[in-house]
Amino acid sequence: MTWRRGAPGDRAVRAMTATVTTTGGEADERVADVGVLRRLLVRPEIGALIGAVAVFAFFATQSEVFRSTPGVANWLDPASTLGIMAIAVALLMIGGEFDLSAGVMTGTAGLVTAILATRYGWNLWLALAASLAVALAIGFLNGYVVVRTGLPSFIITLGTFLGLQGLNLGVTKAITGTVQVGGLQNVDGFSSAHLVFASALDLGGTLFLVSIVWWIVLTGLASYLLLRTRFGNWIFAAGGDPVAARNVGVPAARTKILLFMGVSASAWLVGSMSVLRLTSVQANAGFGQELIFIVAAVIGGCLLTGGYGSAVGAALGALIFGMTAQGIVYLGWDADWFKLFLGAMLLLAVFANRAVRGYAERSRR
């Protein structure tokens, strides 16, 4: 008899693969092998994959620029930075929590880096290390307060969101006298840092930003972490039923704190990419993006109740956003339609995820 990991969202429940026979010699339907099609249909990212194919097909048939190599590079750019955040937010949502400070955190990271480097003469790499430490500390604080108080993470991180928004504006104005910090291209270490976080790769005469590489690599690493490691089991368990998880020895509190820190680290990465690409940062950078990250994760198959989701699905949700945002521009439509698309996609994703989850539960009975 052998054992294998359950499908994503199964909350780490193991399923027997051995065939059990009844007294009549017939296979027990409860442990019968599941077909390939059914296994695909119960995966959380399948809806996002179908949606991504449909969105690409629609815009590609309507716009030659959209399907050209430069066009692909253009819509992969916003999808990549959104995807990096959506993956981290998805892991946190699978763990049963939310972080409404994720968007403004990207601005905080960029501001700390820019102020230390331009106003206090720090080497850019030291400034990046300091901003990473600040981001991780805020993520740890978010997670620690959530698990210690038992209050909803929605409320705790909403407070962090408001606090960071005020700090970003107040501290920036106090130090610089304005709401913007610039001149990053003149500090020591800029060239090497720009190469790592904001350079472009020339592929066949078309420039693809290095953020796309970061996005692909992090998607693979997050998927491996979620599906092939003990910590991945802990994430599903902590989000599915934290009380039962603790009863069987899962360190649910530590897992959630680490997930909050993971979101903060991703925000630091995206904030660093932005400030190095633009060589400046506004005090309100990242404001309002937190809901976009959550919507991308939900479109990718994450349930709002936790315990179910996929890193690949979150990346596909971000891809849908990137294609739609640029596709609307290429077709010359009013950009206001993008908001309608967001609302419609969110509702469709919630209904689809609920249906897929129900089908997955029934298929395992």
C-alpha cells in the first residue's frame, strides 16, 4: 500500500492509491482510480488557464499588435510585477489570511531605499538590504499580531495599510520637502542593482524586462514549496482548519507569520524593481494595488475561506490582467472598461472556484 499527497486544497489529507476489493471481488468505488480529465477539472488553476486562453484568443484576433513580439513584451511587463505579488498573496490566502497592506508596502520599500541612498549617501545595495529588513519586520508584526490576538487579518492589515500610507507621506515630506524622491541613478551601486532588478533582455530584437524572469522563477519555486514540501502541507492545513492542524502538530501560528513575511518580501522586490526602473518614487506608490493582488489570486483559484488555491493559478490571474490592460489600449477602448472587467472576472471566479471546489469534494467521496 502506498500513499500520495492529495490535490491542492485537500488540506494535506492523504489518499490511498491501492485498490480495495469487496467480498464480491469488485473494486470499491470509493478508492477507484480517478481519470486524467477529472483530475484536471478539480485543479484550482484550470479556470484561470481557460480564462487566459480565451482572453488571449479574443485580443489576438482583434489586434495584430497584441500578438506581435513587442506586444507580448508589453503585456507581460505589468503581468510580471502583479504576478510576483499575486503569488505571495495567494499563498497567504491559502493559509487563511489576507494582507491589505501589500500594495502600500511596495511604496514603503521603494521610499526607504531611495531616501537612504539619495539623502544619506548609502550604497544602494546597503539601502536595499535595509529596506528588506524593514519590510520583513512589518510582515512579522502583521503576522504576530494576527496570531496572538486572533483578530481578523483584514482588520489588522487595514490598520497597517493606513499607518504606512501616513508614514510614507509624512516622512517623505519631512525629509525631502516634497512627495517624491529622485536621483537614484547617481548613487553608488546603481548599475549593478539595476542590472539585477530592472534591466531588459534583448530576445530577437525585442526587449523583455527582467521582472518577467523573476516572475517565472518565483512561480516555479512557490509551486514546488506548496506541492512538494512539508511547509506546503502546513499552509493548506493552517488555512483549511487551523484548530485541527494544531491538534496534529502543525505549527499554524509560525506558518502564518512566515506567510505574512513572504508577502512583505515580495512587496520589497516589486518596490525595488519599480524604484530602480524609474529612478524615483512617489509617496503614494502602490496605493490601491492590494485589492488587485487579491483579485488576481481569486481569479487564479484561491478561495476566500482559505485552504485551497494554486501559485500557478495566481500567476495566470496576473497574466489575464496584463493581457486585458494592454489589449484594451491596443483596441482603442475607454480604459474605464477595465474596471468593469475586474468586477465581472472577480464574480465569475468566485462562482467558478466554488463550483470546482464542490466538484473536487464530491469526486473524492
